[in-house]
Amino acid sequence: MSEALTSDNHLPAGAAAPRRAKPVRRFLRNPQAVISALVLGVVGGAVLLAPLLSTDPGAAELSKAFAGAEPGHPLGFDSAGRDVWSRLLHGGRNTLGGALIALAVALSIGVPSGLVAGYYGKWFDAVANWAGNFVMALPAMVVLLASRAILGPTMWVLMVVLGVLVAPSFFRLVRGIVATVRGELYVDAARVSGLRDRRIIARHVLIVVRAPIIIQIALVAGIAISLQAGLEFLGIGSGDLPTWGAMLNEAFQNVQRSPLFMLWPGLALGITSAALVLLASALRDVLEDGGTPPPRPRAARRARVSAPTTSDSAGARAALLSVRDLAVSYGSGASAVDVVRGVDIDVAEGEVVGLVGQSGSGKSQTAFSVLGILPEGGRVSRGSILIAGTEVVGLPEKRYRALRGGVVAYVPQEPMTNLDPAFTVGGQLVEPMRLRLGLSRKAAAERALELLRQVEIADPRRVFDAYPHEISGGMAQRVLIAGAMSCDPKLLIADEPTTALDVTVQAEVLELLRRLQAERGLGVLLVTHDLGVVADLCDRVAVMNAGRIVETGRTAQVLTRPQDPYTRTLIEAVLDDAPARPAWVAPRAADGAEVPA
Ligand SMILES: Nc1ncnc2c1ncn2[C@@H]1O[C@H](COP(=O)(O)OP(=O)(O)OP(=O)(O)O)[C@@H](O)[C@H]1O
């Protein structure tokens, strides 16, 4: 086996693939990020420590109006004889505090609603999208002015209103990303492994939106500060509170006498806003370009057409998997299309049943129906599916979850897209085991390493610690097989498990599946278009065409004495692909001379 493994494990054992530096390290290596964060740190620290670094901002000494700098008052006094330095620091507290309130409101409305709308879609998405568009269409300044007229001169409440006005920017951002991630195969895989939606969102979805949200926070904070300063400059804020905008307003009224008063709040606003924008741009480089790879576009589940009738005996039903009269439909009413019609399949314990047919014949739709993961718009419109005696058509999601991962497991077609690029292989194996088997982190990690050994990965520790992009396709498929085995299922649904792999690796993975099936006595429903794989692995085979099972029987019997014309065509197509005959060699006479044709 070790020889076989070398072709699969493209990276030599122990050789580490180039790893991306951790986000903190990338941040520290980015001068723009460090400088802008330092500037913001200094501004934030100064305003936080305002009571220690300055005196009462409201204390006025009229005799000192417009007086210059003196010890303890480095920026001099304003028109009312108040210390400009104290007002600048305390004003910063109110300005930044107001921006924080607006941000908190925007985040608490925009992020959860974007997550729910993006992940679940349906009516909530439509309503939230409409509401978001409506709020975005409102002119922010006019709404703030109207709010001030209705609610009175209270800056904090105006900041809450501002938060509501900018919430759609977070909603749109999160909704868009989550809607893409929702369609990722690794999210389907997490669902099949029995994880709850809440957990999938927290673990696989939030991590993808994390970086864009951080970047958006920096941008929106800059906008909130500017808007707030604008309101105060226009005299629409609280009036009595020192803020940078209010200082600008006061300074503007005395610009002829002391133009320097404009400088300090203007500088504070300019430096803080510029630092936030520069930080957002640096964070984009740090977190996105070199960070979590963006979700790979979901490989379209093939949807091509191809044209029906016997199947497993409709009588006795197998103990492990028994499908009867299954129909899968897309669309509704007159436009409904049945892509699977009247399918009957049985898989007994320890039996390998091949589901074979050309592309678009409905094999994957049948498998997805068994797993309860039909793509959006698809539904089981008729029939019955018994898994270990439990009817799963119409089964509540909670009970379905208990079956998936535990009784029935899934090995998908495309290994790479079924692993979450944001987590290590080990992390992805450990999580379902902790949840389903109630193991501690340590015990689950040990079991994961043992499973990696069982699927013949040469260096389990390295693969355990690796991210999906650091392993080969063949290794990724072994990892998924290890994951499928992790909760000791009885039934395995394998959907073209070797199609995406190169030929040598295909043979190894098939050999592995054969060994695990025999050792564990698994029942397997093997979806494939490859009659060679069927001949190699399957006890029985069901041939599918245009959504129907056209022939079922023992593998040897179906392959050697096919009854249905479509099965014969399939077999003949394979024979047509047989290796070409050797090149013609001209016959030679006894003396070696070429015989003329
Ligand atoms: N999301 C969808 N919406 C509408 N029709 C779909 C959808 N997905 C698949 N179909 C249709 O269902 C039929 C069966 O597709 P299915 O993916 O099961 O084929 P398959 O036999 O597994 O093919 P392949 O080997 O290429 O995956 C196809 O005709 C396809 O057009």
C-alpha cells in the first residue's frame, strides 16, 4: 500500500506546504496597518484618559477668553475662556462614543438579519431586502434633521438613528457572502454530518464574513464620525456637550478673530477619519488577500438531459435502505418537473449497490433525497424512503439529523469543495465527533488521528494540522472517508467518490472503500457512471435512465446478460471505449520480404 500511497500523497511525508502567516503576523508586517492602528490607539487612549490628562472642559474663566497657551493649558482658551485642550479630549470622548453607539446599533441589526436572510432566504430575505433598500434610499441628513425635530436635541438618540440608517450596509454585505457560502458543498457536508444550523452558521459561515465585517466597521466608523461632526457643526446636536463638531461650530463663529481654533478639532477629525480609512484598507490586504481563501465557486451539480421500468422487487423491503416509488420534483403547479420518477432501491446490511446511469439520469438527486439535502427548489414529491426502518420523507429536521452522520454517512464527489478552507482537517474531523459521540476534544483528536491512519494516510499528524489547500485531492477524499466513518455509520452513500481524482488515485480510493466496507460490514449505495467501478465493487446494480430505474439485478447478471436496451447501450458504449487494436503489421514471407497487400 505504501507504494500506492506515494502517488496519492503528492506532498512527501513531513514536507510542509507553504503556510499562510497568521493574521496577527500579517498585520504586524503591514506598515500601513500598524501606523494607522497606532494613531487610533493614541487618539483612543488620550480621549479615554481625558479626566487624567486635562481639567474640567466646562470650567470658564471669561478673563482668559482667547488667551494663548500657558502651563497646563497647551492650546490656550476659547471664546468663553474654557481650556481648548480639555474640550478637545472630552469632545473626542463624545464624538467617538457617539460613533460607537451608531456602530453597535448598525452591527446588531445588520449582521444577524444578513445572516438569517442569506442562510435561510425565503420570505425573511425578501422582507429584509426590501426594508434594507428602503432605508438606504432615505437621505440620511434629512432623516437626522427630522429626528432631531421630533426627538429633541439629544446627540445619543441621533446616533441610534444613524446606526439604523447605516445598518443596511452591514446587512447587504453579510447577506451576499452568506448566500454564496450557503451553497458551498462543505456546508452541505456539515449538514450531512449532523451539525445544527446554528452551529454551521457559527462555525462555517461567520468565519467567512468576519473579515469583511471588520473592514466595514472601520469604514462605517469613519462615516459615523464625519456625520456626527457635521450635525454638531450645524448646531443640531446636543449643544451643551463638547464634541469635535461643536468645537468646529464655535471656532467658525470666531474664525476672523482666532482662525487657529478651527485647527485643533479639524486636525482631530481629519487624523481619526483618515486613520480609520487607512486601517480599513490595510485590513482588507491583511484579512482578505492573504487570509481565508474565498469560497470556491460551487461546482455546478451537473444537470444534463439524457430517456424506463423494473426495479427492486416492490415487495419485501431491505432493512438498511429501502426506497419505494420515489419522485423528486422541481418547480410547482403546471411548471413542476419530475427529475426522478418511481424509483425503487434496496440496500441490505453489508451489501454494495451501484446506482449507474449517464449524466443527468437522476442518480445524484436520488442520493440527495436519501440524505435529505436536495438543492433549493427540489422536493420529494412522492414515495417512501426507509433508513434503518425510519421513514425519512417528511421527517422533522431534528430527527433527520440524528440519522445523518450516525446511521447514514456521505462521501461526496468533489473532495476539495467539501472541506471548509478556513479550518484545519483535524478541526473538521473533531467537531462532528464531539457533537455526536460526546467525546472530549482530546479523545476526538485521538480518534481522528486513528481514522486518518485507517484511511491509509502516511503522515496523519501533518494532515490533521493541515488546511485543505495543503493536501492533495486524493488525501482530501481519504479525509472525507475518514469523516464519514467517524461516527460508525451503517449505510454509506458515495456519490461518484472517485470522479474528481486522477486514475491511480481512483484505484487506491476504491480499494480503500472496498476494505472499509468489508471490515465494517457497511451497506453502500454507490452512485457512479463507471461500469468498471460497478463490476469491481458492487453486489447488485440498478441502472437509471431519465429519472427511472430501468433494470436491477446481480452485477454479473446485469453486465453479462442485460435485459434493457438502455443497459445494453451503456455496456456497448464502454466496449467502444476499449483500447485500440495494435497497429497493423505487414505479413512477411519466409525470407523476410514484405508480402504485398
Ligand atoms: N437544482 C436543480 N433544478 C432543476 N433541475 C435539476 C436541479 N439539479 C438537477 N436537476 C435535474 O435533475 C436531473 C438529474 O440530475 P442528477 O444530478 O441527479 O444527475 P446525475 O445522474 O447524478 O448526473 P451526474 O452524474 O452528472 O451528476 C437532471 O436532468 C437535471 O437537469
